[in-house]
Amino acid sequence: MPEHPKTLADLSEIVVAKVLTVLGDDPVAERLREMGFTPDTTVYFERQAPLGGPMIVSLRNYQLSLRPNEAKRVLIQGLSSL
């Protein structure tokens, strides 16, 4: 049985991942791509606010805060887990 695709929202379990794609063609998806979430980009989990709040990730030599609904739009492949 295949495992469901992981998203950036799952990154706290994975720690380091590679971006596969950003889902959608709307302004939010386009903005995520403009911020650097492009295929093969390495993303590092930094920390997450309590109670499912925003998460902070590092990519392309900067840190970025994302809401959970934005993080669910970025499909990833895990490279390292806890």
C-alpha cells in the first residue's frame, strides 16, 4: 500500500527534505514558488509554534515562516528524519 505524499506540514517529523512541487496555480502557489520552493530545493525544519501555529523553515540561505495551510501546498521527499 503506497504511503500518502508528504508535505511541508510534515517537515517536523522529517527535519530535512527536498521540494518536489507546489500544488496549485493560484496566487498563493505562485508566491511560494517565488519565495524559492522550486523542485530539488533543500528545506530544513527549524521550529514550529505550539498548537499547530506557523512553522519556520530554512531554504536558500534564509528563514521563512509559513502558516500550516501554506505548508500543506508544498510536496516534499524526506532526506533525513528524527
